[in-house]
Amino acid sequence: MEAVILLLAATVVALLVYFNRQGRMREAVLPWVNADTAATNLNLRNALAEVQTLSGLIPICASCKMVRNDKGYWDTVETYISSRSQATFRHSIC
């Protein structure tokens, strides 16, 4: 009976040592994982800061293609979009 108890105690100690080593290995890797996560978060925040979207219905004239702004005046498409985003336009002839 004493041998069984001794064997169980040795097994428990061996498991504790094993899991302690595993935990220490995870703790050693944790700063790199945190740094990688922080870098990814920074990249995502920068990308999100650059994204601006136009949404909803845009009232546009079917004839002259001018867009009605919030004050009811008609603007060119370029002016309307440029005032609501960071988009810039370059004109050329197709």
C-alpha cells in the first residue's frame, strides 16, 4: 500500500514539474507574442484611420452629373467626394 501511495505522489510531483516547465516556456514566449500583437494592432489602427467611406444615397443629376450637397446646392462630383473623403482626382481623356 505504501508503494502505491509513493508511486502516486511521485506521479503528482512529476506532473507538477512538467506543467511548471510548460508554463515557464509559455511565459518566455509571451513578450514576443505581445509585441507582435501590439504591432498588428497598430497596423490595423493606422489602416482604419485611413479608411473613409461614403454611404447612403447620393443625389446626382442624371443630365449634368452634378451632386446636391447637404445645403441643397449643386456641386461637381469631384468637389462633393473630395469634401467628404481624402480622395483626390486627376483628370485625363479616355
